Amino acid sequence: MKSRRVVFVALLFSCFVVRDVLAATYTLEAVSGAPEGARAELRSTLQPQGYRVLNEKGAIWCEVWIRQEVANLAKPASPEAKYQTLHEGQLLGMMKFHAAGSDYRGQAIKPGLYTLRYAVMLQDGNHLGVSPILDFVLLIPAADDTKEADAVLSSEEVVALSRKASGTNHPAVISLASPPDAAGCGTLEKDDANHWVLKVKSQSKPDGDLPIGIIVVGRAEG
């Protein structure tokens, strides 16, 4: 009887822990100026305002900067991709963790500045159901990213660069959300999967507005 009571208490406690995580609230505030520590060539592509994501205690979870515009230079990375104007390896922006963070897989990410380069999920049995869409950005340590902003990279190249951020055999991934219907100065919203999505807008040359959704807080299920 005592062992059953211990198990019950443990399960009850775990339920409270999960509920607290799901109930966590995040807020957004503006950041002036481009991040320090990035190459001038890449810094110059960013919008003059970034976004700071704060947890309910007011601590910084991450900061994000998005490009002013991206060039539509190549065919889509996949016919099933949601972001048809982006190509593999293209710089979408930068992300900074002031303290230890984590990616969409739950991998630990060290504090530091990272570039965000576009990639699509491999369509194989290892990745089925990981995300509702194929579109991701991969974290690359800014100091190790020597590529041009609109470089066209193979999946192997961008994954190899991102392994420097994860320190594992798997790249450091941040999932994109489906493009929002409209995005302006930046909003932070929780979706039905309890992911917090940063909705912002860039420009695609020569196509016009490029609304972007980035899951800044949340991880894949399972």
C-alpha cells in the first residue's frame, strides 16, 4: 500500500510539473541595433530592430533578429515546403541565447550568438511526425559562419555547420511555423501545441512581403 501511495504522489507531482511548463507565459520586447559578434557583412542584412523573448520571471530566453530582405535566387528547397521563396542554406536571421537554451529537439544550446540558416527536414522514416511542416532554420555559431547571406548550400553542408552548435551528430534545429496571414512589427503568440511563435515580416526580392513564423519556445513531441 505504501509503495502505491508513493507512486501516486510521484505521478501527481509530475502532472503539476507538466502543467506548470505548459502554463508558462512569455512576452516580447524590442531590441535596438544589430547584435554584436557577427560579421559586418551579415549584420548589415538585418533589420534595425530585434526581438527579445522574456519568460514570466522577466529573464531573457532568447533574442532574434530577422533579415530586412532575402533574395529569391533558386528553386524552392522542396515542393512541399511552406516557404517557397527560400532556398537551402539561406540566412534568415540571427538568434542569441544569454543563458543555456535548447532547440526544437530539446538539445542543449550553449549561450552565444548564432546565425539562422534555412533548411528542410529530411523526408525519411526518422523524421516522420516531428513537425507539422518541413521548414526549419539551423543554428550555426556566428563565429563559424563564413558563408554569404544568400549562399546556396547543400543539406550536408548546412547540417555540418549546425553540428558545431549542437555538439552532437544532429544539427541544432529551430522549427518554423506556417507563414502567418499577416505580420508587421512582431508579435508573440502561443499556438495549439503550446509553442510560442514569433511572427515577423521580411521582404522577398522581387516577390514582396515575406511573413515568417518562428517557434522560439517549444519542442517536438515524442
